[in-house]
Amino acid sequence: MERIQFKVEGMSCVNCAKAIENALKSLKGVRKVEVSFELGRVYVEFEEEFLGAEELKKVIEEIGYHVVGSSVRKSFEKELLIFSFIGSLIIMGLMFYRHPMSLGIQALLSLIIQIVGGYRFYKGAYNSLRVRIGNMDVLVALGTTSALGYSFLALFKVLPGEPFFETNAFLIAFIRLGKYIEERTRGKALYLLKELFALQTSKVKILTPKGEKEVSLSEVLPGDTIILKTGDLVPLDSEILEGKLEVDEALVTGESKPLLKEKGATLISGSLVVNGFAKAKVKALLDRSFISMLLSLVEEALRNKPKMQRIGDKVSHYFVLIIIILSLSIFTFWYLKSKDVVLSFNFALSVLVISCPCALGLAVPLAISMGLVRTLRGGLLLKDPSVFEKAKDIRVLILDKTGTLTLGKPRVVEFLSYDASALQKAFNLAMTSQHPYSRAIVTYGKELGLDPEPIEDCKEEAGLGIFCGDLFLGRDPIEGELILKQGERLLAKVKVEDEIRPEAVEIIKELKFRGLEIILATGDSKERAWPLAQLLGITKVYAGVTPEDKLKIVEEYQRRGYRVAMVGDGINDAPALAKADLSFVMAEGVDLSKRIGDITLLSGLKGIKYFFEVAEIVRKRIGQNLFWAFIYNVLGIPLAGGLLYSKGIVLKPEIAGIMMAFSSLSVVLNSIRK
């Protein structure tokens, strides 16, 4: 099984993406296709014995889209837009200029605009219908062709009435204008995500024995020296060898303030160099760098469509067929009523044009994409956008203690010595271990100026402590305190405390204000758990619990009918994280927890509060977008169909066209507003 990803240009709505998906799925050997029109990316899994990447590219391009890198193509969107408007204005001017050649010139210009300016819609409609998908291009191509055809038939007196060559010309011009503005606005909205993904194919300068050389990221190896300067995105995890940089890590950690990085400092891939120049040693290949993990999570989130989006895509698809039937019905109704072909045709054409489902197709995916952009900027990585929907039902939030509410970096707050050499002996034993408490004693000793002394025959037993001859440093099995003993003689007691995260008090207070019940579940003893809980205002505490106990706590609240969120950082939290309705993992957490968790908190605990805020915004935007898309059609279609004709109010097709285009734009603007 082979997997490949294409960057594709030309997708403007979900139906475009659906057309590509259907075309590829029809090929023998294709097992899976996922298309993101927001990012212009197509992901395909296929059996290479049946077909290859070139055949997949060919199919995508045959239905009217462009695979980036397969050929050189220049877009003339702006030039075609200007041409369509100038031509339309000339046609309108000739309507008031009486000349024998006036109608002939109008007809010629209108035909040229239809062919040149409308080619995009014809191509899109043809390719869409080939794979049995209805989209905006079908409606525009059908409507403008009908208007032009009627005008030519009227010009040659085949049908009664006067030709209106300005209708199809202005219709194409206005729709192109609306789509041009919409696509530019959407492009700016998704700029952060597109820049992030563009990093994969960017070039980087490395130092070689022969001097500087520009290479692709795939050619860079660990140990290579790269050159970074103002404006660069750090392409790979690296370490500064020479120079100074101010870097903005907002993209990867949510930290908004630029950080000064000097020799020896670590640079996270995806950071932006705000100022400076440096040479840095590459520490990891792209697929093992932080940015790669970030990209895979973002891409996975974009590929997973929440239920509401899947429903919207389906409605948008069948909506086109319904509108064509409705348009024919409107024409029949008005013709039977008035016997006026021109009037009936204008009403039918207006309905055809104003009803385009683009706004409906954009309503959900764009709001979700902007939610992903906002969470990314706030230091959050989401595995699945359906978490935005889940957030509103969460009533219980269970928090781990060590590494979650605390920094996971214990420090010695009191060393009670019963022997003059106790501190030195404890320091020597602690130097042989990597346990967090041992590291805390080592740090404490170094702060007091101690130097390690050699010690032999040491062994460490998990859950007990360090044994070096008759010396022991570890937990008192009865009292649970950290002690130093020599034989049976007590030499010292060590009080170690983990530092609470500075933002914890405020975040817990705000989460409680949102109506969440906060619960602390920790493997620590009651003596350690309760003081922290009281400080944070948490009234429900489960202390001394095992990983299985944490899982049971989650299940118990779920049995009571609550939707439960879990926050953790380690392997011992993994079962509970997997069972919870929504799970948050601290950025310092182990890889297993990150794979299980729905949301990775790069920015710490404050990311939880920020997520609930963004989720609320996303849900509101989706509701507003869907309301606007539906209400626009509910009000627009009757008006376009002649509901107020008796009162002298008629909606011309070209005005309906620009209203249609700007309905989509309104959805875009609503999605990106703060």
C-alpha cells in the first residue's frame, strides 16, 4: 500500500473537493481518498501494482484542477476579471448609443466574455458533472449560457423580445469579482496553516566545506549547519552554534513574546526568526522534528470532518439539482401566467444564479479551519475538529497533579539533618540517580556549593530508593517521608515539594466559573494532595490512586450521565485519557499520552481555558454561517422568482449574481472576524 499527498490549486468549495474525491475513488487500486479544500491538499492511499502517482495526478488535472509541481501554470484571474468588467461596461454603453453596428458589437463582446471569462465555469461544470457532482459552476454555466442563447435568438427574431447581452456579461464579471475577493480573503484567513505546510517544501541554506549551499529539507542531515536570519522560519529542531536570534515561538508554543536565543540554546522547528543571524546545528530530521508532529496533528484534524460538516456537504451536493428543477418550475409558472418569455426567463435565471450553495458549503469547514488556526496560535494542537462540538457538553474536568497542576520539577524546601555529614552523603547518593527527587537534592546541594564525592556499590530499586552499602536514600515505608539512613540510624529527613504552575489558581477559578466541576485525581498521598487542592479551590480529591483507579473515576462519572474531560501528562494517565469524552495532554507529556489525547497543551494549563473559549466561538460562527446561508436562500429565492413583481420589485440576474457571490464572502468574513 502506497500513500501520497498532492497540493492542488483551483478548489473553491466542498463540492470541488467532492469531485476530486469521487474521480479518484473510481480508479481501480485506490483504497482511500481524503481532500481538504481549505488547504488545497489531496491524500491518497493506493495499490502501486494497479496505478502510480503520475496517473493520479493526471486524473486530478483532467477534471480541471492543477497539481502543484506537475507543470508550470500562470493564473490570469485578475486580468480576466478586468477584461470581463470592461467588456460589460462597453456593452452597457452601446445600449444607449444608437448605431447600426451597436447590437452586433454587443453580441460579439458578450460572446467573447462568455467564452473567455466563462471558460472557468464551463470547465468546472463539465468536470463536476463527469463525476456526478453538482456545484456552483453548473449553475453559472447553465444560467449565463441560457441568457446568451436567448439574446442571440431574440437578435435573429427567432424568439420575441429584445436581446440583453449585458446580462450574461455582467453576471460573469460580478461572480468572478465575488469569487476573487472570497478566495483572497479565505487565503489570508488560512495563511498561517498554508505557511506551516509550505515549510515542508521550503529550501534551507547549509554550510559545506565549499561554502553556503541551498538545499531542500529532505537533503539535510543531523549534524549539518544551517544559516538562519531575520524573517526565516526555523525549518528543523536545532541548536545555536554561533550568533544570536530573537525568535517568536507563538506558532508552536503559544508564547507571544519573542525570546532571545544565544549559543547553546535550542531552536524549535516552526519558530519565526524575528531578528538576528545565527548558525545552528541540526538535531533531527524533518520527520522527527517538532514541526513534523505538529503538521501531522493539524493535517489529521483537517481530514477528520465533524458530523455537522458531513451533513452540510451532502445538502450542498443535492441542492444544485433541486435549484435546477425549481428554476424550470419558475419559468413554467410565469410563462403560463404572463405569456412573456423574457420576463419568465429573467425570473428563472435569477433563481438559478442566486441559489448557488457556495455559502452553505463554506459555512462549516471555514469556521472549523479558523478554529484550528486560532487554537494553533494559542498553543493548542487538536487531533480531531469534532472536539469543538464535544466541548459544550463537558461538565466534569478531572486533573492529574504531578506535571499537570505542578511543573513536575520537585525542589527541596527543608533538609532536616541529624548528622553533620548527612547533606554530603545525601548529595552523593542522589548523584547516582535520575529520579526527580534525586535531581532536586542534587540541585539543592549545588546551590550550597557541594561537590560530589565518589561512592561505590550503589543500586536503585523502583518504588523504594537508592542503596549504597549501608546507606539508604528513599521513602520511609511507614511515614512516606523522604529519608536518609545509615543502617538503622536516621541521618536526615528531606521535605520535597513540586512547584505549582503559576497560572493554575486563575485557570481553575475561571473553569469553575464556566460551570465545570473540577476534580483532582493523583497518585500522591492525601497529605500532599489536599494542601494543593485547598490552594486551588478544589473540593473533590481522589488521592493515592492508581492508573486503574483514575479510569474507574472517569467511568463512574460517565455512568452518572456526565460528559467528562481528563487532563494528564504521563503513561499512568493514558487509560483515563483514552476513556474520557475529551482529553487534554500537557506538552511535556510522553508520546503515548499525546497519541491518545484529543488536545495537546503546548501553552500549559491556560490552553484549557482558551480551548473552551475558541470552541464556543466556533460553534457560534457555524450557527451564524448556516443561518445566513439558509436565510439568504429562503429570502432570496422568492424575491428572485418574482414574489414582489406586483409591487414593481424585480431582481435582475446580474444583481442576483453579485448577491450570490457576496453571500459567500459574508460567510468568509464572519468566520475570520475576532
